[in-house]
Amino acid sequence: MRSLWNLLRVLSLTSTGFILCPGALQGQQFLYTNDNISKTNSTTALKVKTGGALKVLKTYTTGGAGAGGQVYFGLSSITSAQTSSETCLFVSNGGNSTIAAFTVDLSTGGLKAVSGSPFSYGVSGAQEGGIGLAAGNGELLFAGNTTDNSIALLKISPNCALAAANKYKLSGSPDGMKVTPNGAYLVASYFGGQVDSFKIGYSAGTLTELGPFSSKGATAGVDISCNGSFAYFGDLAANTQVEVFSIGTKGKLKAVHNFTNSNGENSSSVLLSANGEKLYVSNTQSNEITTLSVGSKGGLTYDTTVKLNKPGMYALGLTMGENNPHLFVSEQGNPEAIGVLTPKGKTVKEVTGSPFHVIDNGDNPAGVAAVPALTCP
């Protein structure tokens, strides 16, 4: 684990879907983790209670091995999707290159493993930096293989089973990935630098690469505006650094803004608010959350930086839910924890009792996803 932190510090110094199911579910909001346990990986279900407090419901084995302490911090190792008949949860096993698939009971938060899970998809061995996941239109799952330097496509069946489609070699190791709100393009960053975009072919399960495109810093996590016009990349940096790229009508990326601020250390994960007016940044190494205001042309201005409560150690991935106003942050530690914050204008405030412990996971970086997830109008 220390070796990765040292690598991140070097890089920082050298660098410049889920469709809402209706209110019949009484607004239930759940969180799920990728616990990232090296030998026997698991996912833990949590319920979000009134006021933002979290209750652990149950831990489920994924049937594979986690990547352990080497997961990249902009990478999302867990995601959800809505098919014609089921709500799916996918959890990657970076230790043996498989993906676990579950169906989600949206009334209780319970999970049921899909027959055949975990699924192999033509990649073998350990992905030491983890396997990033992103879903498109409830039809395709994209797996970013950090050791293999590739993106693999898997077709999602209505019952959430996965079938390998195609695999594409990349010019770098994939980190953050996200599909544009219209489902047309996949946007990705490569660990240590460069960003990329791909046109998605759903029927054949294909990608057409449109880049890569140069970046100023070591890009990591990514989020996309609801109008599909801008992509925001958080950088591995000694401060807060976020790069803004416009997304053209044909999916190509163009750098339009580079935001830097001396507050916070490392800015690997980013998340836009529900209305798109704020961008939340996870300052991993200083264990803080920075709030930025988003301008009409995608530009960013600084609001505040808030220190997270102990015993959380390092702020990692960010998520928000459709049925809850809070911001959730995965925090590395043993036990792993999730911080819960309430957005208040230009800042965020941690709720009473936060961070909430999940399970003992050996101090490995964990992933988190909200179900139902925040979706664009």
C-alpha cells in the first residue's frame, strides 16, 4: 500500500446508471461497497436512514479476489444498471479478473447472486490497480483493466448475467470511466496522463476510439455534465486540480479550462451535484472535500475545503443517490468507512456519527455506489 502512495506523490509533484425506479419504493436509498478484500472479496449493503445515518444490512461474497491495496483512486470498482426487468449491481474482482453480478431488491436492499457469477471475460490474472466499471444504457458493461491496459465490453442480459463481447488495447492504463448521459460515448482517463473518448456500438458491443487527447496533469476520476457538453477530470496532484474538456457533437474532447487551487492535496475523484451547479472533489491525501462552483461555460471557481472527521484516513470515491440529498465518500481505513455530508450552499457539513464503519477490510481502498444512483433529468 505504501508503494502506491509513494507513486501517487511522485505523480502529483511531477504532474503540472442507473434509471430511477419510481416512488412506489417509498424513497428507499441504499449504498453498496466493493470491499476490495485480497483473498475473498465481498460487497456490503447499507441502508441510508433519515438524516443520513447508515445501517449495515448484510455482506455478500463476490466469489472472487479483490485487488487489495493497489486500487487506483479515480477508478470506480462497482456500478449499477437497469435492464428491462432487473436492477443490477456489478462488483469487480481485481485479484482474479472476474466481475460479480447481483440483482437488487429495491424494497429491502437485498442482493441475489446471478447464476454463473462471477463472470470471466477474456482477461486473466490480477489487475493490480483494480478493474474500473461503467455501464451504458443497461445494455453494456465496460471493464477497465489496469494491468492489461485495455477496456473489455460485456453484454448485460435482462437478468443481469454478463457475456464477453470485445476487448480493446489502450495507450495507457484506464482509470476513471463514464458514459455520456445520452449513452453515445464512453469517456475515460489514463493513469498518469491523457484522456480519451469512444463511440459506443451497442448492437455489436464495439468501441470506436476518438482520441487519445493530451491533458495537463495526471488525470484520474471523471464526471460528465447532464447536457453532455463537458467532462471534468480530477487530477493526482499536490493540490486541487481539475481539468475541464468540452465534448463535441461527434464525441471528441477539447481542453477548455484547467482549475488549480492550493487547498487540498490530491483531487482524484470528482462528482457533480444534482443540479450541476457544484463539483465536489475528493482530496484523497489530505482527507478533505473541496466544493467548486460550475459556471455556464463549464468553468470552475473555488468555494470551500472541509476536513473530514476522524477516524477516516483518506477520502476516495464519491457518490450521491436519487432518493437522498447527501454526499457519500468512501474513506480508506480498517474498518473501511463511509463519510456522509450534507451540501449547504458553498460548503458541505458532515452528519452526526460520520464516518460510518462498514467492515474490516485490511486497510484496502474500497469502492462505493448508490442505488438508486443520481441520474440526469
